[in-house]
Amino acid sequence: MKKSTKIILLLFVVFGVSGTISGQQEKGIVGIDNWLNNWTQFRPNQEYYGEPTQILTGRITEDTKLHKRYTYLLLGSVFVANQATLTIEPGTVIIGDYKTNGSLTIAKGSKIMAKGLETDPIIFTSSKSVKRAGDWGGIMILGDAPTNKFGNGSVSAYLEQLDPANYGNTNYGGDNIEASSGILRYVRIEYAGKRTKSAGYFNGLLLAGVGKKTEISHVMVSFAAGDAFKVLGGAVSIDRAVSYKSNGNDFKFNYGAQCELTNSLAVRSPYISSSEGSRCVKVMSYEEPGEVDLSKKGTSLTAKNLTLLNDSEDLKNDISMGLVRAGVYVGHFTSLDMEKTVISGFNPAVIFDSKVHINQENLEKIKFSEMYFNNCNGNIFVENNANNDDLENWYGNSAFFNVYSKSPNAETFIDIRNERRPDFRLKINKIIATNNDPDLIDD
């Protein structure tokens, strides 16, 4: 990457200056208080939730309520179908069975009402005493909002030994962009993502064809073997989500999804990421061009106030060993509007698919503004192309207000080493007074 100057970065101290004092940082995850407190758990292997007292299996075809006083076991592929609503009390624990690849699927037309509380979250976790990523399946919510696929999609490949009577309950997609599949609020999903023969890994939370009126807020997916949050089509908004040390992608959007992702956190570890090139945010419109109708809308994501962090203690060494990749991946025929986001410790910060031609039309559909690029080995590149001068000139324009830094994580964020109550917000006034790109990851 071409560099013209090396910039000495200055901390911008504003305390005591009238009219400029702010109670919180504007970039990355925001909040007057640390909204991670109370409901998240960054060491779930130290939790013991007790033995199951109730079993969930087969199909739930009538409105059903799960109660906190019981601990439930997902035995095999469990479906909420026939337009039924599954209501879950705050504090309820649901355990996915390891031996039968326990999973929960909310079929199209049905709903889940999982409304936990900040002090009493709903927990989905592993049945094993020594928990590992991929111990059980995961949660799949299927709706009837549009996708760009030819015909409707299906998740049947994830569900091995599927009862033929349930094939109809695996379909997603339709014309109702406003549809509601219910609410997930203050929910933790731990150690999901079991591997299947046909579809690869389950995901922590799969949202397929999910409509606008579905609420996904304060959901934490930790140690998923597949993607943490995977969105296929639909128009769902996700707010205050946490992906913690997943093997797959943290947030993946595909098949014409028209989505918003706000005030959310992804923390990656270079030592447990997938060799397939997992990203914090991956925006695609197809896996294979022939499976989608390119006359329909491609995937479009609006992303604001994200913190995307690679938790590496020796970043230069981890990059040299091929353990760290780009934080954000932008695919062909997609739109991304990302702003006020922190991308810290990646190689590089952003990669465009090689099919994305660098011209004004495409650059106007892929926006990065008021960004904070920290300690990345380069910023924005096209895949397999080391010359990014055009991209640097475009996104380095002062009109975008993008800023650059080279600062260790411990100095950048408030308190990320507190295992019990970490705080991944930027330190107050940890924004630099330059929009030039410094040399990063050097000696």
C-alpha cells in the first residue's frame, strides 16, 4: 500500500472545554452505561445450569409457554409449526442435546416470543459437562419475507434424519416484507453450530426470510462452530448483538437481505477462527450466481456503531502465520453503508470480492464514513490485488471523516480484559485529529 507520509497521532483532549464535553464516544458500540452488563457471559464454560427436567421433541403445534422453573432439553429437531407461538419466560434455560443434534426451528408463519430481562436472560446452551463449539445445532427462524433466490429456500439440509412430515416446515421466503416471527430479547446462545454432512455447520442464530416486524435485540452468540448470526433474505433489523469468539463469520448477510445492524459487537480470536476465511461482517448476494434472480434486489446492509475487534496478543506474528484475515468482506452485487464503526486488528480491515469493479457506481453503493480504523495491516483492498491506491484516495477523502490509529487494544477500549464485566466501548476522546493513514503493523 502506497504511503506518502507517516503521521504522528495526537489524542484529542477536550475535558474542560465548554460545549465539547461528551459522556460517551460516538464511534463503535455506544451507550451512557455499558449495555453488556448483567445479561452477557464471556466465560460460559464456568456456568452450571442444572440437569434437564422437561423434554422438547418433535413438533409444537399449539401455543406453548416455557417456564423458568424448568430446565428444558431440545431432543433432536424441534419445530414450532402450524402458526403456533412459543413463549419463553425470562431466566429459562434450554439445553441442546449433543447426541441427537438438538435444534429449534420456528417454521414460517409461527412465532417465538423470547423476552428475557437484563437481569434474567434466556439461555440456550450445550448439554455436555465440558462444553465446546458445535455441541448442538442452533436456532433457526424462518419467515415469509422476500429473498433473491429462484423459488423459496429451505434449511432441510441442516436437519439430518428429518421426518418427511416436517419438510414443509423447513421452507422460507415469500412476499411479506413486514412479517413478524416474534421477539428475541436478552437471549444467550452458547456452543451451537454442530457440523452436518449436507450443509456444513449449523449457525448460532439463522434468520431466513425474516420480516421487518421481528425484533432481534440484546442477543449474544458465543463459541459457535458455524456463523454466529446468519441472515438469508428478509428485512430484519438487529440491535445490540454480540458475537464472541465464533469459528465462523460473526454477522453474515446473503440472498438479498435488506437489513440494519446497529450498536453491535464482534470479538474474534485468531486461534479458533475457521480456515475458510471467517469475517466479522460478510455481505453477499449469492453463493453461486445461478441460484439467484439478479433482477431482484441484491443484499443491502446499513451498519452503524459496530465494534469489530480481533483479540490478538501478538498481531504481527499472528498475521505472519496466516491466522488473521480481513474484518469485513463485501461481495459482488451488494450494497453496504457502514458508519461510525471501529475495526481493530485485522489483515486488512476490509476486502472487496474480486468481481467488484472499482468505479464510481460501485463505490457509491459501498460507503465507509466516520470510521475508526485501528491497528490494521492495510485498510480497504480488492481481493487478490495489492494495489489499493484508488480505494485509499476515495475513502481517504476528508469528506468521509475516516480516521486511523495504531494503538493496542488495551489502550483503545475501556476495559476489555475484565472477564466478568468487559467494556468494549472506546475510551472517551480516543479519537485522533487526522484522517491520514499511518503505517500500521511495523517495527
